[in-house]
Amino acid sequence: MSPTGQPPAAPQTTGHEWDGICEYNNPLPRWWLYGLYATIVWSMGYWVLYPAWPMATGYTAGLLGYSQRATVLGEVEAVRKERDARGRAQLASATVAEIRADPALLRLALATGKAAFGDNCAACHGSAATGRIGYPNLQDDDWLWGGTPEEIERTIRYGARSGHGEAHLGDMPAFGRDGILQPAEVEAAATYVLSLSGKPGVAGASAEKGAEVFANTCAACHGPEAKGNPELGAPNLTDAIWLYGSAPEQVVATVTNGRKGVMPAWEGRLDPATIKSLAVYVHGFGGGR
């Protein structure tokens, strides 16, 4: 009996029966059905507004053009830029010595310097920084203007004969072209300086006469022992490193016509953090002192 005292109504069945077991026909509640229908309609809206259907070469972008992947990548990039900005601010405010002493800043400086070198310096010095005639090899330990990190930074920042007020100055005069030395004296001087590094000189020229010419004309810049002077950008003439070539005719051309190579000033073209990073990176080649 039901609570009302009436016999319970006979249950409705679908008419299906298996081994005496009947399948009841109990319709779902209307609220549940309406909810189902609403989700179907809602899903159709998603199909139209958001990426939904795979295609042969992509997917439907939807009217809103929303991409969760793009959103996540954008957030990651924003975090990276913020981190880089903080790191670059630290690079800009730190000295080169402080950068080299901080492992995290050093890693950032080397990565920044490598990218900047490839973009700005490799065209002259080569991708491996080994240089070529007229462009110094940065892998060795021969530096016209000094090879400490601070000296390298100054050279990058202001350049040499670049026109900047703080640039390195100092020219190799055109001794032969300007009539300061006679051709025979030029050849003798070339023969003498080549002999200092064990190289053959100009045929028929006297190294003894060249030593006299060197003492009277060249020692003021290169030093009495021809070891060079970084303050003037005068190279060491006793080693085997020759910026403009060590063949006798090349050395004669240098003494005759002089050299006035230009290193551009990167201040104003590169930010302070990049310049310091370049100094650290170049010094790390192994040729820095």
C-alpha cells in the first residue's frame, strides 16, 4: 500500500522483456533534459566563436580568433622580457669586474655579447673573431689599445679614430709619401723591424741602417725596444703578429703610406648593457689580459 492507502500504480514499461525482467519506461526529469538541450546550444556557440574543428592544414579559428596556446606563449614571452629587462638593468649598472664576478650576470653577458658580436662585429673581425688583414684578431693576446676588460670596453664604446671625443687617437704617419724618409730609409726601417721577429727583409736593404732610422724616427711611438705602446695604439713589432701583413712589400707600404684604420664608436648605437656584454664576451675569447 502507498502512504495514501491507495495501491501503487502499475509501472510503465517499454514492452521489452528478457527472462521475465521488464524494462521500465521512466522518462528523465524535464529540468535535466532542458539542461542537456542548453549545453548542446552552448556548444554550438563555442563551435562558432572559438577554435573547434580540425582541418587538413590547421583548424577553424572561430570568430573571436582566440588561441589558448598563443595566450600562454604570450605570457611566457612577457615573463622572459621582464626577466631580461631586470638582467639588462643589472648589466648596465654593474662594472665589467662585477659582471665577471657574478655567475648569473656573466651567463647573461656572454649570451648577450655573443648575439651582439654576430650582429655588429663579425662583419669586420670574422664570425670566429680571428680577423683579417686590417682587422685585428681578437683571439690572440696582442692589443693595440690594451686587453683588460675595462680597456676593451672603452675601445668598443668610443672606438679608434672614430670622431668621438673620447676615441683612441694615434696615426701611423706616411713617412715615405710625406717625404719624412727617403725610399732607401723606408726599406731599411722595414728590414730592421722584420728582423726583430725573425723575418726576411727587403733584398739589398741594411738592417743596421734600419736600426738607426728606427731609433731616430719610430722609437718615439713603438718604444726603443719596439715593444709598442698601448696609449698610442703603437703595435709591438717584435712578435709574429702583423695587422697589415708581414711580407716585405706590405711593411714597406705601411711605412711609406701610413695606416689610419678606424674602429667605430658604438656608444649611442648600442646600449650600455650590450657594450659591457661585448667587452666580457670578447675578453673571454682567451686573448684578453
